Amino acid sequence: MQTDRVKRTYHTSRKDGRFLSTMGFCHNFIETHKPKLAFDPDHPPVDWQEWESALRSRLRTLMCFPEVKDQPEPVRISSEARSGYRLERWEAYPEPGSVVPFLVLIPDEIDETRPGPGVLCFSGSASSKELLAGEPELDLLQPENKHPKANQMGLHYVRAGMVAIIVENPGTAELDEPPLDGKHVNTGRDKLCGELLMFGRHYLGLSVFQKLHILDWVKELKFVDTERIALSGHSLGTEPAMLMAVLDPGVKALVFNDFLCRNRTRYVTAEKPDSAWHHNNPLWHIVPGMLEWFDFPDLLSAFAPRPLIITEGGAAADLHMLQKVYSLRDAQDAYEFFYYPKYQDESSRLHDFEPIPKGLSIEEWFEYVNVDVPNHCFKSDLAVPFLKKHFDLSN
């Protein structure tokens, strides 16, 4: 197995160490490049505020936001009573030509005289806002979710006494444009990414721009306590949540419902394929230029000392680096992380703190970073108590 793995890595026989293969050069560049604003736990910033400001400024530049002025305020489309809460359908208009529907779930006990905490909820991959609200799908062809009850993120939060604002990912569910057969829904994301790139924009930048527009509106709601606003993302939704949390210091807490690892590691360790090349991290995950400056653990380091929970573990070295960051910020109680149940026992994690070798298959890589793919879902049993504790909500 080890011999086979060596064959699946990039090598050069040149004495000068250079690669004739452009793919080999590219992976060598990724492996040897150190992000310019990376957090070094052994040499923390002398001036934290200066480092955070530099990282936030660079991140905003990388988002490639459009310059937009004088767009309409969001409009409420409908309001319906549910058991213990109210479900409202809204539309946002973040930039010319764009409509972004979203849901607002408001507990019965919250109103303008009794404001409560608000949580913006972002779904995984192609999941709909209706799934997160426990509502029937608008499109019967919407793919079946593997964990329909667990992933009702907004419903879990509203039942815990929080206002849930649910927004979909671009190009999915109600924001999708299916082919003419009407059957192959949520298939246009690659095309969407490519067309955005032609204009110097990208998928995550669009997603963050739309969601920041809604977040700014949420801050004006009189029934939402602006001192208790959190972002909660599952899977793909963790990425806009993380980026927004860094960009907006007004975000008070972050639920990172995914596993944590470095993107660079994902690229460097990936094996060469047996046949055709494929990209091991789709375009909708990529922010052009980001890895030149920082990686996911660096971004989350810049979120400290605000409350952060990571619910699906990941690479032990990165999780513990964040623990050190929070300790340096004297905010140990504000950070929690949990592994998947399969890896919760230390004896089940076979590669903690080991250097991750190159030439790994995706299945081997998941084992190194403690990921239990079939159990990838929203962990309400961890996220809800975490926010209730930090938002001072009684049981």
C-alpha cells in the first residue's frame, strides 16, 4: 500500500528539483507556499488588532463585491402561524437584477418589546431553506436529503427561542435554473462559477454578498437583539458563515457545522488519478487568491475571542491550534470542538498530530482528518446548547 501511494505522488528526477510537469510544479508550489497572513501559534501577533484588520481588509478585497447603491429594502411576501412560532417569507434585492428569497422564523414569545437572539442559517450544498425550516419542498424534484430531520437547522433554533433567518446557497433550490427537462435540478453550479469568474467574481463572493445584505437588514429588526446575532452554517454553508463572521465584527457567535482542515493539505495530499484528471475541490469552494494569504484555521483565528463551536471535528492539529488561539486571547470558554461520534473516543483517531502523507485517496484522507461522511449533518445537540449558553437563554 505504501509503495502504491508513492507512485501516486508528484516526483521529479531533475537534480535542480524543478518539475517538467506543470501539474507537479503547481503542487510543489502549493506545498511550499506559506500564506502571508497565516497565524503562527508559536509567534502570535504582537498587535492582534493590526493582524485582524489586515486579514479582514485582504478578505474583503478577495470577495470581489460589486459596487451597489440604493437597492430596495427586503419585502415580506407572507406570514403564517406555526405551533410556537411564526413563519414569514421574504425577498431581498441585494443588487440589480437579483432576487433572493429567504425565511424568517419568529418564536411567539419574541416581539419588538421582547427582542431575542437571531441566527442566520445557511444550508449545506443543495439543500433548500424549506428543509431547514421543516416545511414541504417547493419543488418535488428537489433531491432527497440524507438527514432530513437533523438538518432542520432553523426549526431547531426557533424552538429554542431564537429568531431563525434561513438563506439558500446561490444556484440551488429556489435559486436554481434547471435544464429544459426540468428534472436535473441543482446541476448548473459549475456553469454559474465559470460565468462569475469571467467578470472577476466568484461563487463564495456572491454568496457572502447576498447574505451580508440580509444580515445588515436583520440588524435593523427591532425584535432582534443586535448583541446576540450568530451565524450557523452546515457543510457548504459553513464557508459563507465563516467569511461573514470575519468580515463583520458585529457577529457575536459562529456555529461551524463541518470538519476543519487546511485547504492546502487537501490539495497536497491528493493522489494522482488512475485515469482522467478531476478537481478535488469544486469551483464553488474556491476564492481566487485566498491561499496566498490565509487558510481556514487562520480565518477562524481572526474570529477569536468571539464564541465558536466546531461540531464535526477535523484535523487534530488545526483544532488544537485554535484552542491555543483562544487561550492566548484569554477566552478558553468561548471555544468548543467535538469530533464525529465515530471519532469521539481518542483511541479511534489513528492519525492525530501525524504529518499527513501525500498520495492519499479521498477515503484515506477522510480517515486522517477524522471525517465520518455518512454522519455529516447538522448537530443540533451541540449547536443549540452552545448558543443558548452564550446568549444567556434559560431552559
